[in-house]
Amino acid sequence: MSGIKIVTIGGGSSYTPELVEGFIKRYDELPVRELWLVDVPAGEKKLQIVGALAKRMVEKAGVPIQINLTLDRRKALEGADFVTTQIRVGLLDARVKDEKIPLKYGVIGQETNGPGGLFKGLRTIPVIMDICRDMDELCPDAWLINFTNPAGMVTEAVLRYTNRKKVIGLCNVPIGMKMGVASVLGVDQSRVHIDFAGLNHMVFGLGVFLDGENVTAKLIEKLSGDQSGITMKNILDLGWDKDFIKALGILPCPYHRYYYQTRTMLEHELEESQKSGTRAEVVKKVEEELFELYKDPDLSIKPPQLEKRGGAYYSEAACNLIHSIYNDKRDIQPVNVRNNGAIASIPDDSAVEVNCVITKEGPIPLAVGDLPVPVRGLVQQIKSFERVAAEAAVTGDYHQALLAMTINPLVPSDAIAKQILDEMLEAHKDYLPQFFKPVS
Ligand code: G6P
């Protein structure tokens, strides 16, 4: 059969119209034959709404992409070429808890960083591993492209605890940084190149180039002040201190604010959670609005309101990646892959987010050598956290989870780590069966 079969797990997500738009735009070079949107019963209503919009979108565009909606994951996976995962175990209610509980202890409450990130990983990794087992059976040659957060920790777990070699973790932060840099420099983004290296949500631009000229120092001059101009919709842009950013000398990602500006970010989170709720509570409202729009039978394009979400443009990254694998384009894209020595101070078998040459056989990471000394330690510490967290997610071992929580740089002490851990374990009990095995 000619054409490509794509399966999107978590297909009822409000982000799906982006993905559909991406496939429509690239149809000539990326002939998608079938797109299967898969969800769980709790997501069925959303799946039907978003699926109907997807069907209207392909019809309007006049491309022969067949859209299938199903709750039967195994049926969808049969013979797939690419599987994308965008799931949220426990839905947004779980994210509200991830963001709120740490705040009670004076600790950053964030979807992918600190205690929140740990718990999102603990809930998500076993489900993704299940998907990998199904893929090994039903579509062994397919690529797994994971957007599910925490994407770095999830990729780490797949690489180290499953048989799946064909896995790539993907994020919109690098593409967001590139767009931000282009707008700060006032140029088209096609003229910008960034040497990305680090981890997911912990990536740095080691060098920034405009038409091939290294403009890192020039760019850095422009990032100080009240706003840097480079952020994601979900992260407050505080700007960078002029002397600090100059001393750092490389481009941090928006998530670095949680590490370098912890106190201000915490104060802001506390204020927001009183005023308008945590980010997840804001997102819930945005989602409601989006799904109201999606229901409109006259809507047959991706509505611009989707750009209010932090993950905007993720499909740009996803479709570019699938396109380059399918067509063996051998262009350079930043993705999460097995390190294989690309970053010297990170274990070879760990996931890193780094520029890769994208080929039909998969991404080939470009060797970085080592990261600059001032950031090397933080990156290593987060990698240790991710490794221990992945082990905890797989084994359900309380002590590993405690270790992960305590070594996270956003958690100030072992006593606080333990309190947060215990409260969050209890709060997320329904989605953490590995920690609550019946005693035999
Ligand atoms: C950023 C991250 C994504 C994350 C999103 C959250 O863009 O890169 O990984 O999913 O923010 O956005 P939200 O609108 O859900 O807060």
C-alpha cells in the first residue's frame, strides 16, 4: 500500500488540529494515507469533536488523508509507520495537583520541572512502556515520536527500559527559541541557526548564527532588561540580568528561569495561583474555549486561539521530523535521542536534546564535545534526577522516588522532599499502581 500510516495516541488533544494542518501543508512530499486518532474512554468526547474538525480540515484542503477515530489502540497500531504520543495521564486535574502541592511547601509547582515534573513522569512512563510493548508486536518497524512530557525523562525510560530503539523525543522549545531569536534580531527565522545542546527543557543555544555569522554575543546584549523576547506562552519572561547573561555567554532556554530565577518565579507562581489559578487552571479555561470553537461545523481550519497554548508550533517540529525521516532529508533538527557520546559528560545510553542529522535510519547526533563548565553541573544533575526518576517510575520503588525528589535542584531539603513526595503519592494514587501494589 502506498502512503504513510500515522497513529496519534492522545488524539483527542486540543493540539491535534496543528498536527493535521502540518500534514495537510506537506501532503505533496509526505503523503499521509491514514491518520488514526486514538484516545481513552475519558477522552472520547474530545476525540469526537477534534476528529470531526480534522475531517473537515482535510476535506476543505482536498487531500485524501483518511481520518480514523478509535478507542482501540491495538487496532490502530497495526502496520503503523509513525506513532506519535501526546497523552496526559490523569488529565489536567492531575496537572493542577502537580502545580499546587509543591507551592504549599514553598517549592516551584511546574508541569515538567521539580516535583510536578517528577510526578508527571511517574504517571506517564508505565503507560508509554505499554505502548512500546504493543508497538513491538503490532508495528515493530514504526518510529515512536513522543511529545508527552516530561519528554526527556520519557525518552530516557524508553531507551533504557524497553526494546524500542526507534524512539525520538520531541519538543517545541528549540523551535520556539529559534522564532524568538529571529524576532529579537528582526530577521526571518530561515536565516537563523542555533547549535542546540543539553536536555529537554534544559537545552542551551551554544552558538547562534545569522546567515552563517556567529551573532551569539550580539544577541546576548539584547536579552537583558524587563523582557528577553524569548519565551513560551506558559513561562513568564522576566528578561535576564545584563551581567549574568553576559557572563553565561550562551543562550539559555525559557525553562532555565526556574533554576536561575527561582525565587522570582516562585513569587510569581504564588501570586498567580491566588489570582487566576495555576497554569493548568488557566489552560483548562483555554481548552474549554478551544473545544467550543472546534464544535462549530463551519470551522475547517486550525483556529489562531490555539497559539495561546505553550505547545504552539509543536506540530511544525513533528511534521518536519517525520518529513525528513520519510524523505531521508539529512537536514539538522534538535531532537531527544540516545546520547552516544555526543555530550561527553552525559552517559552514552541517556537521552539528550541535541542537533541531529535526520536520516531515514533516524537521527544522528552531532558531537558537541562537552558543555561549558558553568552549565555542565546543572545539566548533569538534572540527568541524574531523570535517570533516578525513570527507575522509580519503572520499579515503583519508594526509595528511588525519594532520591529523585531530593536530588532535584528545585527541592531545598530531604525533609521537604519527603513531605512533598508523600502528599503527592497519595494525591495521585489512582494513576500510580506501581507504588501501591497489593501486599501478597
Ligand atoms: C511549552 C513546552 C511544552 C509544554 C507546554 C505547556 O511549550 O515546551 O512541552 O507542553 O509549554 O503549555 P500549556 O499551554 O499547556 O501550559
